[in-house]
Amino acid sequence: MSAARLLRTTARVALPVLAAAHAAPVLSTFGPLRNRAMPRLAGRGRADHVALTFDDGPDPLSTPFFLRALEDRKVTATFFLLGCQARRSPGLVREIAAAGHEIGIHGWLHRPLLLRGPRATYDDFARARDTVGTLTGRTPALFRPPYGVMSTAAHLAARRLSLTPVLWTAWGEDWRARATPESVHRTVTRDLDGGGTVLLHDSDCTSAPGAWRSALGALPRILDTCEERGLAVGPLREHGRYGGGVAPVL
């Protein structure tokens, strides 16, 4: 067998294996499996507590409304920020931090990690982490992948950057154009129990225009339901599994 033919044969065998290894963590996208078999990744925590999280911000058109709603209820949450959004609204990033909320990263750009190689994945995470860390004076310790889809490269990059990936156990499907406060509340609370993590969006930068209003309208109702069930609500750092979620000051 010639060297060229050997290389082609090896490539035909190796490439599918490498692609499968890269995509293997996509199994964690399946919520029921993740919740049962991967509790740390799913965001499972204290049985008497619910972690409240928001993705895709900060957005000057919508995030301030969420901050006011949370302040009115004296509740803090975890905000997973996109680096590109943070760069556009540095003052809003500092406002989120000053209000006592926990800040994690959602990557620099909201693009599927399965389409990125190891170097691009690492650079995206590092850029977001460093940008948010510079703005707040604290290096983020938590990470949530776009679309909730991890890859092997994402796990390796997160480990190198001392980032803990956290997904969710309940979401509101609040990115849909047809979402309403009622539908978001119903969808979240249907799957919500003690120790769960809720995903909402404080921005529509990757959602239907104006979709954030459905999450904002549902927020007081979700908090009321948690109170009725005897569940405290707060950020992931109070969830009993994530080591405080605060990294050393830069």
C-alpha cells in the first residue's frame, strides 16, 4: 500500500472517531438524562433552594427591567453574560455586579460549540472570561454553553480556564415568539423542584424580538410559586454545590 493510500485510509477511519469524540458530550443536552446522571452539570443543588439564572445579556433595553424586578423582591441571581454584549455595555455589567448578582460567562459569541475546534473554543471562553473579569474585578468561575450544548473541546477549555459548566433543570422556553408570561411560568414550574436551576433570558439578542417580556412578566409568578413551595431563590453560589462561584480578585 502506498503512503498516500495509507494516509487516506487512516483518515477515513480516524476522522469519524475524532468527530464522535468531539460531539460525545452532546448527550448532556437531553434534560432527563442530564438531571439523573449528571447532577452537577444540570445545576442540582440544595433541596430547599432554587438557583435563578439568566442568559444572553447584558442588554441595555431589557436587563435593567430584570434588575429592578429582582431588587423589588430582594432576590439575587446568576447572570451568564455574552462577552460581546458585555463589551458593548460595560456600565451595565458593573451595575449587575454592584447589585450583588453572580456573574458567569456564556461565551464570547452565541455560536454552537460543536462547530468549533479546540483553539477557537478556548479563545472564545478566555476572551469572555477576561473581559467580564476586567469589568467587574472578579474572574468568573461559572460557564454555560450556548444552546446548552457541550463538546469535548469545551470541557477541556473550561478546565484549563478554571470554569465550571452549569446547565439547568427547568426552563421557560421564553425565546419563542409565541411565549407569554403564562406559558413561561407554566413551563418553568412544571419541571421545577427543590435543588433545581431555572433558565430564563434577560435579552432577546438570540431570541424572537421582544421575547424577553414574557420572561419578565413570568418572573414574579415564578418567585411566588417558589415561595408557596417553601423554596428559597438565589444565585448558584448559594446552591450548595459550586464552591461559592466567586473567583479571586484579579
